[in-house]
Amino acid sequence: MQNISNYILNLTSKKLATYLIVYPLILTLAHTSLTLVSRLNSFDSEIYNRIVTAIEYGIFILFLFIILFWFLWLRAAAKSVAELKLGLPIKWFHLAFGLFLFYLVFNLSYDFLINFISNINQDYTWIMYAARETINFVGLLVLYPIICHYSARAIYVKKNNAAATFVKSIPFTLLLIFIPISIPFFQNYFSPIKTNQNTLIKIYVLGLGIILLLFMTGLIAAFTGAV
């Protein structure tokens, strides 16, 4: 795991922005285009349907890798700073990160679990519904902010070369929680190879262009009645 953390933090901000911003948008565009083509052309072919399903599964798996990469960056950033400068015991970060991974796995396997329980006894499905609400609440509103706050403290330490405090780390915490696409800008504090800010801005402009293309694709789908 340490080798993975070192690899992530040694990436340039340009590469990290490509992984976390450009690639997800390209995958979204590919999935949207595939869905549009499938709905406009109703091929009654088992081979075609299998190919489409395989591509969709492939896109889903790639999305999972990107999401995992995103959270591994948060972990690598938090663990790159000594506990004394971090200002909080690292054990609580490990606990929050482990529980958050459970939250992700639970949601990924939820459909399988609910179907499995339904086949055994329909009366017990309420347990899964209640468990999902509780786990989602804790995962999104408790664990994720804790993870982001630890990483924010590490960003503050790397930027200012000073011990982090709760108040001084709050701006970075809010950025990580609500604007996670800001992560590549923070990478310059960790990576030994610095990236010019103008280069990063160009990548964000490219991402904006892909978003506009997605919007146009959605309009085409609406006008053609594909959605």
C-alpha cells in the first residue's frame, strides 16, 4: 500500500487532473453515446447485446478504479505528514477510512443483498432498507468529512510547513468535500515535479468542453426521443 501511496503522490498535477477529471468525463461521454446509439438502433442480436453489456461493465469497472484512486489520494495525503504536525491521532483516520470502504462495498453489493434476503423472507427486507439509510448517513455525513479533514490538514502542513489546526484546515476541508475536482491543484504541494497552473487550467477547460459535448448529446437525445 505504501508503494501505491508513493506512486500517487509522485504524480504530476497534470497527470492527476487527467485521471480524476478528464478520464471520468470521457467515460461518461462514451456511456452516454453508447446508450443513445442502442436506443436509436434496436438491434435484435444476442451478440450485439452481449457486446454492449460487456462495454457497460467495462466502463463501470473503470469508474470504480477512478473512485478508488480518488480515495487513495486522500489516504496518501493524510499519511504523508507526521502525526505531530497533523495534529490528530492517525488511528482515527484509519478507522474512518476502513468504515468508509465498508460503506462503499455495502452500496455496491446492496442489490445482491436485498434480492438474496427477499428470496429468503420478504418480511426481513426492512432491515436492509434501515441499514442502508443508516450506513449512507454515517458514510456521507460523518466518515467522508473526517477523511477530507485529515487530508486537508496534510495539505496545510505541506503548503505552510507548519503544524495544522482545525480552524486553519477548514478551508481545505470544505474544498475537498464540496469541490473534489480541486485535488489536482493541491498535488503540487506533494509531488516533487511541479506543474504550471496554466497547464492545469487548460485541462479544466478541456473538461468543460467535454461537459458541453455531453450537454449537446443530451439535447440530441431529447430531440430524437431517445430519452
